[in-house]
Amino acid sequence: MAKIYRKPKIWRTNSIGLIVIGDAPMIIEPQKRRNKSQENAQKRKARPTPAESELEQILNSLNGGVLKGLFFREWAFADKWILDFFFHKIRLGIEVDGSVHSLPSQKQRDREKEKACEEWSITLLRVSNEEVFGNREELLEKLRNAWRFASQRFKDSVYAQLES
């Protein structure tokens, strides 16, 4: 009975630079880069704030659920930032701001995130917890205005040209 040679899926060698004719080809596997913001987004997605949960229910129920599946929860971008909600179709990000956003250190981070959103051509809408739990019609009007503005801005952006 003849032996059957099976080629290994990946050849490995510890002797970089010491390859001899007849040696197996050397393949160096790239290391997976860990993105901390994506890991944090996954953790935050599992534990939303009450206001984030409420806004998600509102968005999913609008017009019979027309927005369901059109947005990402806890979307990470630029290897640093996370948006609470992101509508990729028109590049609209929504942040739900609780009381922590009144702290000076958080205000500075918010300004940096807004600048990053601007650089990534993302329209950013900030809504407070009070707005989410407050007057529903005022919240919906604010969302509609942001949607219109982001849609127009998207049409004029390089991203719209890439999709066509």
C-alpha cells in the first residue's frame, strides 16, 4: 500500500532566513489587530442604557418598522469612537446623552467625537435622555429634521458617488 502525501494547510518555520532548496515554502501569518473600540462597542451593545433601549424601540416602531434593520447599534469607527446609533445609508449618527455629558471632561471628548464625525462625513445628532423620555412629537420632529439634513448632505458627499 502506497503512502499518500498530504500537504499541510500552512507551513511553519522558526528559522527565518535559513531556507534551503527543497524546504517547504514559508508563510508568515499576519497577526490579527485588536480594535479596542469594537470590543467596547460589543460590551456596550449588551448593556444599553434605558434611554438607548427606549430610542431603539422608537426607531424600530416608526412607520410600521420601516427603519428596522437600517441602523447599527454601538457602531465603532476610526479605531476610537463609538456612536450609539448609525444609519449607514445616509451617514447619520445619533448619540443619546445622559447626565455624564455635562461634565467638562466629557464635553471635551464630545467635541473631539464631533470633529471625528465631521472628518468622516457623518451627520451627528445629539438627543438627551429627557428628550427620549419626554415629548414624543418633539423627538420625532428632531429625528425627521436630522434625517432630511443628513440625506441632503449625503447626496452632496463623495460617499454617494461611490455607491452609484
